[in-house]
Amino acid sequence: QHSASELILVEDEMTDTEDNEEEDLGVMDDQRSVILHLISQLKLGMDLTRVVLPTFILEKRSLLEMYANFMAHPDLFLSIAAGATPEERIICFVEYYLTAFHEGRKGAVAKKPYNPIIGETFHCSWDVPKDKVKPFRTNGASTVSKDPTKDFGQDQSACYKLRFVAEQVSHHPPVSCFYCECKEKKMCVNAHVWTKSKFMGMSIGVSMVGEGVLYLMEHEEEYVFTLPSAYARSILTIPWVELGGKVNINCARTGYSATVTFHTKPFYGGKVHRVTAEVKHNPTNTIVCKAQGEWNGTLEFTYSNGETKVIDTNKLPVIRKKIRPIAKQGPLESRHLWQHVTSSLKEGNIDAATEHKHRLEERQRAEERQRVALTTPWKPKYFAKEGDGWLYLNPLWKTH
């Protein structure tokens, strides 16, 4: 039943036309007083998980969809499996990882995606032209600027299909899971993330607890990775997002690991959005690649043989995701579920957006109370709890 329902989905998918650009306006005066009032009730270090934030800071998409936008460069993602050696594959992973954040974080203004409600799901896919997926050393070609005349939607057989599903599996704590696979390349990712928000005075820190695993079946390799924290800065004027913290990528089988450090801007001077990374072969303690730059700007990679490569994240071609029209989505799919909040926000009708959002949250609370009363725990549709994490029910490595 499971795979059958998934297959129907893909047939109906169409290229996504939402641009999700947020207007880069600062906070309006009347909104500022709302935020000030909210801030006056918060204590430093306080957990914001249960605090209801004002609707005008919302981003017109669900957090589940934001995770899908981390895959906006699926050609770089699929290229990981094309690496000829374990060293090349982990370097490709780091290159993909460093370019994944700028598209997920559209616009300079910090806004907050909708908190997914329990049971919410998001499906999409990408058609990735096979000629765009290149092994590591020839990758220089993929940094050529966008060619608008080329249409990606051409011949399906000339494309790899990458599918994505995300689901909100828990409400307290708020855990999102996502799974992404490309059958032809025999690779998939399974991740679970629990977001924790903390009040820090003039900024809000969001840590992403959890991890993901990239499986490359052809090479029998598993890469475990974590995610950075995000900070919404200057929340009273023009809020902006900064990533911070150290993340790790580790492949036990090959002995390669990488650390990626997102540097927060020092109080005085210093650059914003800086990131550094190094890839290491642990058994010999050798650094095989270093990277530095900005995660939403230019990144420079230096390899152990002295070669360098520059990637400008703003010039990378974005392959748009494909998603089913709202009319064909189920009631708990993100865009269908939040459609009234989104359309009200687009019209600038904050009161209506707040009302629709409130209804969804109330329904979630009522259902939660009912489950507690009947002692029936929530059972996710696509993921199952395993140890501390969550696993997709039908992953590629089980079906092979």
C-alpha cells in the first residue's frame, strides 16, 4: 500500500512556482510594540518552544518545506556518489553541505517558518539532468553561471529522480523527520531534527538537535552528520539570520571525517556568515581538504595536492522542486494544511492569518488531549522510532 500511494504522488507533481521571497522590510512600528511586549515577558535563556510568536514574523512556508529546500542543488548532492574514492566522496559531501543552506534561508530578513503540526507531511521531488551530475574533479564545470535558456524539464529519461518526504512525528518535543532517495544512484538520506529555541535578549537562538545519515549503497558507506544552530539577530529592527556552531560529518567505514564551523559575527568588526571546514583522514591524521568563505556567498576549497576551487553559491543553478497542486494534496500535507494562513499573509491580512493559525493549533491541542485521555500514542505514517532516532519505514537499503 505504501509504495503504491507514493507512486501516485509523483505522477501529479508539477514544477513549483512559489518563489517564497520575503519582502526585506524591517519591523513596522505597531509590530515592534507587540515584540517589545512579548520580550518583556521572557527571561534570558528561556525555552521558547511553547511561546506563541506573533504571526507577522512568519515565513509563508512550513519548517518541513524549509528542510526540502536544503536540497536545492540536487546535482551536487547526487555527485557525491560519483566520487571515485572515499576521499573524493567525503569532499563532495562537504561541498554539497556548505552550499545547502543559502537556498533554504531565502531573503535577508529573518522570518520563522510555520511550526509543523503533528502528522503534517511534505512531499516533493526533483528531476536532475544526468549531464549535471559529475564526478568530483570535473566538477569545476558545474559552477558556470545559470543559463536561463536551458529548460530542465526536458526528457525524463535524461534525468535522475530524487524524492523527498518529511513528517512531523512528535509535538513535544517538536521532532521533524525527512527522508530523501535516488534509486538509480542507490543513495538516500534519513534525518531527524528537534528544534529548540532559546531567548537571548536581542536575539533568538534555535539549536537543531538530532542528526542525519547519508547512505551510499554502492560503496556501503554511511555518513553521519549534524546541523548548525541558527540565530535571529536584532529582532526589533531588521531581523537577520546567522548560523553558528560546529558540525561534524563522519564515515566510520572509511575513517574520513569533516568538521564544519559556522562562525557567528564578533561583537565588534568581523565578517558575517563566515564558515570554515576541514576534511581529515583519521587513521593517518592527514587534512585532505580545507574550505573557507561565506555559506551564502563565495566558498574556496583547497585540496592537499595544492589545487583550489571556488564555488559562488549565488551563481549555482537552482533546480526547482516538483510538488503536487494543493487540490491534489491530502489534508495534512504542508501547503494544503497552511493554505489559508499563507494566502492571508500574502494579502497582508495578519488578523485572518492569526485566526487560521490559531484554529490549526487549537485542533492539534484538542486531538492531543483526546490521545492522552484514551492513552493512544501518536503513530507516524512514514517513520518509526528507533533508539534515540527515527527511521523511514521503507528505506532504500531495506528494499535492495
